Amino acid sequence: MLRCVNIRNASIAPILCVSLAFSLACSDSAPNASRAASPSTLSRSDATAAEPASHTAVSKPKAPAQRQEKPLPAFSGFTLEGQRLSIASLIGKRLLLFFFNPEVPDAPIIADAVTRISNLRGKQNFQIIGIATGSKHQTAVDFAKEHGIDYPVLDDSQVEIANRLGLRQPLALLGVDSEGYVIFGVPAYAGGEQKAAFAIESQLREALRLPPIDTGSEPVLGSRPAAPAVSGEILDSEASFSLIEHRGEAVILIFFLHTCPHCHETLKFFQTALAEMPADKRPYLLGVEITGKSGAVRQSLQDEGLDFFPVIFDVPGTIRESYGVFGAVPDTFFIDAQGRIAARVKGWRADVDEHLARMRMAKLAGAPIPMLLRKSGFTGNDACGVCHELEHETWLFSQHAGAYDTLVRHGKTGDPECVSCHVVGFGQHGGFESAAPTAALEGVGCESCHGRGGPHLSPDFVKDGNYASACATCHNPEHSLGFEYATFRPRISHAANAHVINLSVPERQKLLAELGVPRDVLPTNASYVGSAACQSCHESEHATWTASPHARAFETLARAGEDQNADCQKCHTTGFGRAGGFAGEAAATSGVDLAQVGCESCHGPGGNHVGEAATKIATIVSLGDKCDSCVILQICGACHDDVNDPGFEFEVLDKIEKQRHGTIEPGTGQPLPPTAGANSRTISRSNSRTTSRTTSRTTADPIHVVAIGGPGIDRALGHAFELLDERR
């Protein structure tokens, strides 16, 4: 049967969880289908009636909502190389599980798609595990070699693992988050081997939040690409359509399936919204139906009362391919009068997309833009960006824009303390809840700094342009070491970064890649004194450090013959080039105490801290009360970067535990219990949560997944997700 999927731009997770089982079918039970048809909106005249937001609530943590997804049942086995692998050992890292029978005809297509993203595992902090099921061991070995599989593959020739999970098909792709919950499955795509592999890869990238494939048909980093040419015969008309002939007017292009209820919902919205606009300001709506069954399409549109717009067909799939429509429908493109793609909406959620579509249509048509902000709750960045294009584009080039994706990569989306500062309105009414229902509020967005609804709804949120109090809700000593409002604000200032709008797409991408380069966060107003000066007061800590690799860092340079290399010395000594710090050359022998990664490498220079008359408080950086993932990673990342220690940022918690020597419970500021001494291994709060979940999960109900499969992917209908029942 034909299946379609209702998804949201930043996450396809909502399409899967239906009554704790998984289904890709459009149905009334799907989460998005049950959404209210009318969004809560606010007109210009009502704008001042809303309650103003407050600064203090922005970072207030709250307990995470009860998970609706299923936990992955624990299983283990031997890889094709004979190594034992337990899935429980991988909790804490995002997983992509690829179940395949190498003898099934479609297996190579999916394997090739998975292989194309395998090189991103380290940088994006996820792991791929293959499960070769229902085939001989040697057949699986040969298949893995032929398709360049470089990730672990479990031998499930007896189908024990697949049966444990209740899988009904020989091919399946499952996504598992860092907490061990199954959050997505990727649907099938039909249309030939090359197109199918490309489509599956595209969907995997979206689901795993990997850099997307640039099809050239979607706005990227504020750019508006030219809309590919579209032409075809119009259903039940002697006329034809050509996009070029409509240059000078706005066009809305919607790819749809005539049996898809979400497509019907979207079309009904446009039917109403377009009728409300003046005829001379009304964008031209064109539908591209993906099956080519003219009789069925005609009857379906008539039955639904949706035969109000021209429809063309794309049987060979050339139009869909040119627009990069490899996923679910509906897929809607807003094209401006210059023939450029201004916006793209994958799927449809009435509570989010209806008000955005009204604003976008008015903007494209040159009509007054209605201010459709939520009467209660937060509206999201996209709505702000319709009117404030420059500000929205410059925001895209800040670390604020990718703040939530950082949590995804680090497996912290279940930690309310972390989430509170990486999204909009967490803990407040109508604020971020989870990535599924509130994807529009991901990242540190407009309303994080300007208040709910910005100055329109929260005129007193920021006074006299001073955002210091708003910044301080998250940029506090526990989470943001060395934060200085005066020097940091220009980094996210819209005016200071207005030059990005004149950059080419490659230049914008380069600028984006340079974000997040480690900065020096330790104090610079004191001299270095060496680790020996710390020993008298911190004897147990000093003893622990002495036994650590940090204390022998310079020796590794000598063994490698790089002890005179200044670039290497910077990270293998203490205070390199600073007052009182390692001076290079002969200092390796004359300043032995600095020829190592010493106490001050992590805690800052101690010149103002040592001595009988010195002020002890606030003259050295105490790390026991700081956030491991935020502050300590900033310090470590200066040397443990992608060039010298790739993947370190995702292992920082484990690394810290191996050499922890403090006397304060991490993240609490409270002293350790009396029994804790040097070398005590205090597991951080976030690790404790993960550990408890891992050890307590031993079994679960079967996960029934309608996933990739179906005989003859190349003969199914276009981009509809045809999952044939006869294979079950």
C-alpha cells in the first residue's frame, strides 16, 4: 500500500512513535495528525496585550517529560571478525542500527547509502552497527567487504536479535538516541538504485542531523537558490504550465500524493488562505502529483473539494529530482517573483506552518505582512525571520543557531540543565518541550534575547539595548568561563555581522565552519608559578596529578624528537609564552616544573593565589563547581582539538573521571564525602543518569517497524513510500 509521512524540518522523529510502536503510515493516530487545525495567532492590534516574558525563567530546568518512544532491548553478539559486542556498552552515543539480509535484492542499495555517511561518525559522534541476519556467515563477510562496510557488523545468522526486537522485515534502519530510545526508522524510497540510495542517504542525514546533501534547491544559510524549471500538461486542461512564464509573480509549488491526508490538510489551508488574499496579490499555486494516476487524482481531489488548483504530473521523477524531493510529502516550495526559492516546508504542522505560510505568502506577494505571533507561548525564529531577514541571516552564523545540535551530538538532549540554555523558553508556558513537537524553538533563538514575541510582545524585556541580564541567565560562571558581555556581544550583534549577506555561499560555509574554535578562557592577569607551589596546600591533588599523563607530557615530545618544536610545546608545557611560564629552548631543563601540563594549565596562573598574604578566593579557577561539558571542555579544547585529538570533545567526561582529583562534588559545589580521597572517581550527574538507564534495561516489548523493504524498490511509485504487505 502507499504510505506517506508527515515530518517537520528539523526532525523526523515524530513520524514514528504511535502508541509505543512504530509506523510510517499516514493515519489519524499519527502525532501531527491530531494537532489543532488552527494555530494560536496574534494580530498587530493585539500585540501589546500579551504578558511580557521575564529573564529569570529562561534557564529554569524542569524534569523531562515521560518518554513515549520505546527503549531498545538489550542484546549482544559476535561481530563478523569474532569480537563480542554488547549494545549496552554503546549507551551514551547515538546509534544507527542497520538490519540486513545480504541475500535480499535491495540490501546493496541501503548498504551503499549507509556507507556514504559512515565517514561522519567521529565528527558527528554517532556509531553505526550492522546486524547481518538470516544468512550464512561467509555471505555476510563477503557482502561487507564488497560494499566497503567499515563499521561493526553483528552476526545474526540465526535471526535471534531480529526476533528479539520483533522486526518483520529483512531490511530495517533504526535510530537510537544517546539514552537508548528508538527515535526513528527510515522509510523506503522507490525509483531506481541510484535514486533510492541517494534518497535514503538524504533521509538518514536529516534524521541524524548530519550536514545535508546540497541539491541546490533549498535555501542554505540565508541564500535563495534559483528554482529549477518546471513545465508540464495541466490535468483536465488543454493548457500547460511553465515556471519561466510566471516570472514576476510569486509561485507556491507543492509536491503531494492524492491519498495523503496530510497533503489534503495542507491543500485545504492554501484553498482558504489564498481566497482571503486580493486577486492581484495572490501567489500562483501549482501541485505536482507524484503517482501520475490522473483518474484517481481527479476523483480524489473532487471528493475532498480540492479541485481548485492546477496539477501536473512527474511520472519520470525529473522534477522531484531537480528539487531534491526524496523524502515524504507534502513538500512545499515558496518561490519569489524573481524565480528564487525563498522557503521550503517538509511535511505540514498546522500549529506551526499555517501562520508562517500566511506571512510568507504576503511577503512574496508584496502585501502587508500580518504579525501572526502566538498569544501565549513562543513563536520561533522562522516567524521573526519573515520580516527581519537581515537579523535572521546574521543569527544563522552564530553559535546560538546551532546550540541544540550541539546537545544532540553530545547526547545531552535528555538533561534539563543543559537543554534550558540551548533552546527557547524551556520551562515556560509555550516554550520548548522536546525536539518533536517544538522543533521551531531549538537553538538560542530570537526570543531568548529579545523576549517572547520580541519587543512586539515583551517591550520591557530589554531596556536601552542592554542585553547583559538576558545573557547572564546562561552565561554564568558555572557554564561560561571568561564571559565578558562587552567583548562577546559583537560576536552575535546583527549590525556588526551584517557583512555576511554579501558573502557567497562557499564563503558563508567557511565562516560557519570557523565557529566554535577554542578560545583562551583562563585569566591572563597573573604570573605562572609552577605546580610545586601548589603542593603544600593541595597535597592529595598534587599526588594524583603527578601520576597522570599530564605530568609527563613533555617526555612524549622528547621521545618524538619534537621537544624543540614551539607549536608542540604550547600544549605540552605550562604557561607557554606567558609571564612566568615556559619560555622554550633551555627551559626544558632549567624550568622542569613548567615542562609538563601542570596545575596552572587547567586552573590558570597562580601568581595572585600563592603566598601567605595572597587572597585565596577568586584568584584561581576552581573547576569542581563548574559544568564538565561546558567549562572544562573549553579549557581542555584549547589543546585537545580536532587536529590533535579528534573526538575528545565527546569523551571529555570519561577523560575527566580518569584523572579527577578535586575535593568538590562535580557540578554541585559541595564537598565530597569524608571517605572520598585522592583519585576518587565521582561519576557526574549526567553519567549517573545514563548508567542507571543502561543497567536497568534488560528487556522490552518488541519494536514493530515498518522500515526499508519491499520487493523491487525500482518499480515502486515515485517518492511515495510503498511498503508491500506480501513481504511480511
